[in-house]
Amino acid sequence: MMIIRIITIFPDMFTSSLNYGNLKRSMNSGKVEISIHDLRDYTFDKHRTVDDTAFGGGAGMVMKPEPFFNCVETLSKKEEKKPFVVLTSPQGRVLNQNLVEELKEKEIIYILCGRYEGVDNRVSDYLVDEEVSIGDYILSGGEIPAMTIADAITRLIPGVLGSQESVEHDTFSQKIQRKLKGPVYTKPQNFKGLKVPKVLLSGNHKEIEKWRKLQSNRRSSIRRPDLPKS
């Protein structure tokens, strides 16, 4: 079983996401355990303080190191193996399918949600194994990135999705050489004069696969020229 523990100052943000879709399915499958932990429960003062002003001055508040260290150290004592600790950060390694597949191989993952002007650097230097960003833009906090990371990982675990073939043919999957998936169609065959390509109705699986590969290459070269070529 994979274990994912998310540490945040806003645990209620995860209530809905864990009750729907893939994350709920992954937990119901018995293959994944996801738990949410309130960082304020690991503070040391009556005000449950998690942030303070920055040394050297500057705008905004910085998240304190003590609650993060206390939380990770307390939780990890109960684990059978050492957790792999991730910090959500715009300065981290950008999340892509390669990284998701790496994270899927970890048995226990802790995801620390950053906020404000950032997290005291001693957390990333001495507590965290990998800082992860979900893109070159700024969000209010790490909760949405944490949901994104958890969803991306759990859908790769065999038995979570209804069909493993769905995972194998996803955009950016190894099966399609890390490229974009080609166009997909469903019923009706003719919608306002717009028809489904004939090859998809032919029943010729070899030709269908050939067409899909061609469309994947074409779409990738137009929309994402930065992706690897065939």
C-alpha cells in the first residue's frame, strides 16, 4: 500500500477532493492511504503560530521550521519505512510525467504545503528530499499543488483506474513516447455535419493505431514543439 500524508495549515481544503473521483477511488481500492495533517497541531505556543517575519526584512511572512520538523519527526516515528518528503515550491523541480512515475515508486510520501513568502530554508535543506513545482506561476499556497501531485501519482497505481490501458495511452506516457495524445471521438458519428474520421470506424486496429500515432506526432509538433521528436 502507498501512503501519502499531506501537511497543511488548511486541512479543510482537502475535504471535497478526497471525496470524489480518482483520489476517493484510490483510497477505496485499499491500495492507497491518504491522510491530512494540520501543521498547527505541531506548534509549541498557545497561538499555534506557523509563521514569522523574515530576517533581513522584506514583505510578507515566512513559515517557521519548528512545526514542519516536529510534524515530520512525529509522524515518521510511526512509519515502517522512512518517508520521502516533498515540499511544494515554485522553486522546485517542475512536475512532469517522469517525476510522477518516480514518485509512484515511493512507498511513503509526505507532502508539505508551503504558503506566504515561503518556508524557512532549513526545512528544504535538512528535512525535504525534493521540492516540486507544478509550473512557472505563483499560487496562494501549496494545497492545490499537493492535490495535483497526489492525483497524478495515485492514478498510476494498478487497480485504481478501471482500465490500466487508459494510463498506458495517456498524454506524456511512455507508450506514446512522452508526446501528446491524439484526438478522440465518441457518438454521434455525425454531429452538425462534422464526421468522425473513417479509419476509427473501420475496425482495422493496425490502421487505427497507425493513425493515432500519426495524429499524436502531428499534434505534438504543432502544440508542443519542445517535446521529443520520434
